[in-house]
Amino acid sequence: MSDNSGRRRFVGGAGISVAGASLLSARSYERVLGANDRIRVDLIGCGDRGTALWKRFLAQSDVQPVAVCDVYQPYLQRAAEMAPGLAREEDFRRILERKDVDAVIVATPDHWHAIPTILACQAGKDVYVEKPLSLTVQEGRAMVKAARQYDRVVQTGSQQRSGPHYQKAVQLVRDGVIGPVHKITAGYTRNAMPGFLPIELGPEQPTTLNWDLWLGPAPKVPFDPFRCLYHFRWFWNYSGGQMTNWGAHNLDIARWALDEVGPQAVTAFGGRYEIKDGGETPDVQEIIYRFSKSLVTWSGREVNRLRDEYLVFHGTLGSLSILRNGFTVTPEVWRGRRTRNTTPAMEPLEEAGDPRLMEDLHVRNFLDCVRSRQRPIADVEEGHRTAIVCHLGNIATRLGRTLTWDTTTERFQNDEEANRYLGYTYRSPWNAYQKL
């Protein structure tokens, strides 16, 4: 797949400037890692996902932890206690100023993925950034541009790509083992009724939380304990609900197996119908994507836990259903032309998976690429293309209509209302990092 990172992406909306507002020169801290050198790593974002990643990085023998960063002091303290002698910072920019850092982990809420990643690339540091890669399409393209311009290794936290059984499943689909695949079903369902309550933070802003820095480039709003920590995911200014949470995993594997840049069209409907906790993202959502030779559907449901198909490739010879603990292939039986055929079209297949191994392999792939300077398995361009799929689904849901997408220009065709969703203007002072 071609690398379009050099193309101009900022027409028709606000995009991040990579050339301006540079924190540091990418070459100023460059060093060549020897075989016995330890990779010096910082953590930006010490929430539950951040500390889980931190634990896996610390388990690698060639990692030297240096510093941790978070705007919420209890999280910062928890991460700092996982290794002796770590520096602690509230502002990630102090982290990026350090000369003793080779790579950073960005495990912040989604609206804080782009700026630290871009500035880290400018500062000559490699980046492991959690999925979804971006909050908007324009952010993602700017992140790709920064990685390429400053020759940085940027791994998206789409760890399913490192799972051996996912890799085998993708190869089976590409090799036609289950026959031509013209339909892929993806989804995530659970029962979250009647909604969520902030249980960790009280109604008043705690002194241990820098709320203004937590908001960062997002619009200024009064402190709301429900908006931060885990539940930021249900607000459009910070995330995209389960579409960008689990969709970023399952649709990534679907797109990878199809070996396509992205869809040509998307239609979607949904809303927050029953969960009345103040969140904004859908509790029921149905999306259809049209790729060049396949339809891909996403079914999201937060109001009923009966599991639909999590990720299934529907081939003419068999159906491959995959989860993190393995996959199964169920043969089809051809009964066309009114025959009584009962012979399966192929043999059944089964493969086990190990979610913990998958996570470790993904971290290891990033660290190996930091040394080799090769692109990782979930390179920033791949993370961007999958994030686009998720963003398109949400935009179509919010507009309630079919949208046509140009994968080359990364814009909707003949729909300026939809194109306005591709980016947003950061609030001051963070707009200094954005091309207006």
C-alpha cells in the first residue's frame, strides 16, 4: 500500500502543523543504539491502560525506565512506584525535553494522542501510542507526516496484529482458504444499563487533578468527574465511544485481511437511546462500509449483552470467527441448484491464541524496531488508516446518511458538512501546535 504521507492534508479545515512550533530538533538527541544498550523509555499517561503497558515494558530486559507523566497525581504515583528512581512530571513537555530518553509511551485519552506524538517525533524520540491513533482524520495524517519527516518509529497500540493466530487468520483469508470473502461482520456488545457513575472522583475538582491540562486542546468546560478517567470514551470531544475503542481493534484486522487502504463509502445510524448518564456516543450503532470487493459491517450495542458476531470473515467455503483466545473455521455446505449435498466445502480449522503473549509480542516488536529502524507491525500509517475507518463510521452516524470517501485526498466527496468533522480548532494555548 502506498505511503501518501507527503501530501497536503490541511485544506478545508484545521490541521496540526508539523513544521511549526517545534519543541526540539529531532537530530539533537539522536544516538545509535548498540546491541547491549538499554532503551530509555518514558510513560505519558498513567491510567489503567498506561500502567498495564508500563508493566509489560518494564518486563523487557533491555528497557531502562526514566520518567512518568500524568495530570492526576494518584495515577502518577502508582506508575512511579513500579520502578525505583523514576522522575515524575505533570506536563508531558518536560518529559520530551529530557536528553536521556529514546522512546515514549503515549497512553493518554484519545484527544491527547496527537500533540505528544508529534512533539516526541520532533524531539527525536520514538513513540508507542495507544489506539485509536487519533481523535480526528487530520490529526492522524499529521502524526504520519511527523513520523516520516523526523524518521521516527511510531507503533500504534493495535496489539492484535502481533497475535500469531491473528496473523495466521489474515493469511488464510488472503490465500483464499475459506473462499472469496465478500462480507465481514464485526461488532462489540455488552449491557451497560442503566449507565455509568463516576465512582473515583467526587463532585468537586480534586486538588490532585489538573483539569485544565487534562482538557488540553479540547473545549473548555467546567470540571465534570464523569468526563475523565475511563469514561472520557463517551464524549465526542475526547473519544468516539466503542467505535474507536473496540472498533479500532476489530476493524483493523478486517482492513488488514482485505489489504485495502480504506472504504469507498459508509452509511450508518445510531444514537444514545437508553443510557442516560450524560454521555454522548451511541449505545446502539449500525454501520455498513463498502470496500472495493467486500461489505464490512459494524454492530455496536451497549444495552443488551447477547453476543453477536465479534469478528467473522464469511467466505464461500467457510466462515472464520476470531477472538483473542483463538479462531475457528466452520465449513459451508453448497446447496445451490436445489441439490441435497451435505459434503462440507472444506475441512474445519481451529487455532488457539494467547492474549498475554500477543501484548508482549507487540511491545517487543516496537523495541526491536527502535533498534533496527524498521517500521513496526502496526506502523503509524496503518494506525491512521484504521482510525479513519472508525471516524468515518462515527461521522456517518452523527449525520445519519451515506457518505462517499476519497482514500487519496482523505476527504468526503461533495459534502462539506461531513468534511467539517475531519478536524477541529484547538483552544489556546494548544493551537500554537496547529496550522490554522
